[in-house]
Amino acid sequence: MNTRIITDPEAIGALLARTHRVAVLGIKTEEQRGQPAFDVPRYLDAAGFEVVPVPVYFPDVTTILGKTVYRRLVDIPGEIDMVDVFRRPKNLAAHLEDILAKHPRSVWLQLGIRDDAFAERVAAAGIDVVQDHCLMVEHRRRVTA
């Protein structure tokens, strides 16, 4: 098993501790308030993370959470610590090239999202991967512990 695929709670905590700038792939807009793909990034923003919106839909939207929207990860200026992914497993492959080109420090697949072959490809490129965990839940667990 690739050591870049993180499953250990302590390693997840260490990853979160070194994460500051999070691109949210598949973020929803304020109109979808109440859905995880909006509520989790809103939580991250309030918790002090720099959130960079990368919606898949909503072509006319230019800002989410008051931040400039980017259509592809490679279009985001500067480094990205983490790509937080809100895409169904069957849609992950379509984003692989963009993720690898941007080369974030980590990729986080939200709760219910798991694709071992995708995770292996990302990890093989030297990028840490967490699958099937809610970023908000994991962060809250550590700040309230």
C-alpha cells in the first residue's frame, strides 16, 4: 500500500495541521446552502482556511463565499495545500490530469467518495490522499478535542 494514502487518524491530524489553502473542487453556491459541497467550504472559511472555489457547474458564477471562482485547478495562482473533492467516484478520472498538473500537497475525497485506483495514481505522483472522510468532521474533532 502506498504510504501517501493516509488512513491513520494521527496522520490525518498532521495533514490538517499543515494545511492552510484549500481548493474546493465541486463547490456549490450560496443557493445550495444546506448541502455539504457548500456547508463544508463555508465551515473551512470560518475556521481560518483560505478557500479557493472551483465549481464544476454554475458557469455564470464568478464568486462563491466572496472569493474568486476558478474553473480549473491549474488556473489558480500560487501553491495549493489541499484539493477538497466533492465529485462522485465515477467523475474523478475527469479531474485527474488537472490535479496532477497543479500538484497540490494533498487531495481529500469527501465522505462517501472512494476510488482506490484514482487514489493510487494521485499518490504515485507524490501527493497525499485521504478518502471517504468529511474534512469538516475531522477538523472539528481536532479543534474540540
